[in-house]
Amino acid sequence: MNIMLEPRIDKVVVHVGVGESGQRLVNAETIMKTITKQQPVRSMAKKTLPTFNIKKKEPIGAKLTLRGKAAEDFLVLALKAAGNSLRMSQFDQQGNFSFGIEEHTDFPGMRYDPEIGIFGMDVSVALKRAGYRIARRRVAKKKLPSRQRLGQDDTVEFIKKKFGVEVLEAA
């Protein structure tokens, strides 16, 4: 197979939505830092929601982006925590996929602490093929050829082969 056509992991974005600032948000950041070994960034509320006591620009969650070897290592752990199975509905047409992890205690080495609580997280994975930069660069931008684009089938095949994940057809 052509090396230029092999899918690669572009980035893995991990997000924990707490819904409030304060100690719960600090606890969520601590857990994310422990699992990923990287410092998360706070995500701010986009608008005021009085029913949930959320004010605009108030920190309500934490997120971080992993790339390279760190992204691959984390993805192996996250897929195990998610039960090593994904549904077809979790893949989009551009070759990306997302899944959720209900409890951080599903990760190896993580224990339940009553003072911290339990946090779930969303994991979004963006895949690419070599040469995708021609469509994003500033100078001499070109359209990405159709054989260089990733599709849903390519992504599913890559995930099955590389990580041994079972992809379920029905929802």
C-alpha cells in the first residue's frame, strides 16, 4: 500500500464539561492532568443561562489537545476505558470520530475518591492523510484530491486494524 494514503492521527481532543466553576472544575482539571500528563485549558460559557446559574465567560469545563505519540498512547487507554467498541454513528463522513467515557475510574490506575467525585469525558479524534496541508496552507492553496481525502470507511478500517476496536453497525 502507498504510505502517503495511510491514515494518521492528527489530534485527539479531550473535554470535561463540569457546568460550574469552583472546586469541581479544579478536581476535573487534576484528573485530566493525571490521565493525559498534560495541562488542560479552561473552556468558557458562551452565553448566560440563568436556569443553570451559568454566566457568560464563566469557566465551566476543561479541554486539551494531544498530538503525536501522546495522542496515540492516550487513545489506546481511552478506547479500552470505552469498552473497545464504537458504533458506526460515532464516525462522520470526513474520517473523524468521537466517543464518551462515563467515568474516569475506567482508566487503569484511577481510583474513586469521594472528595473528588466522578467525571466523564468526551474524546474527539481527527484523522488525516499525508499531504492534507495543501488545502490549509496560506500560500499556493490547492484543493485536496479525492483519493487523498479520508472517508468513513477508511477510518473504520484504520481503527479496526490499528487499535483492534470492534465497530458495531446498529445504534
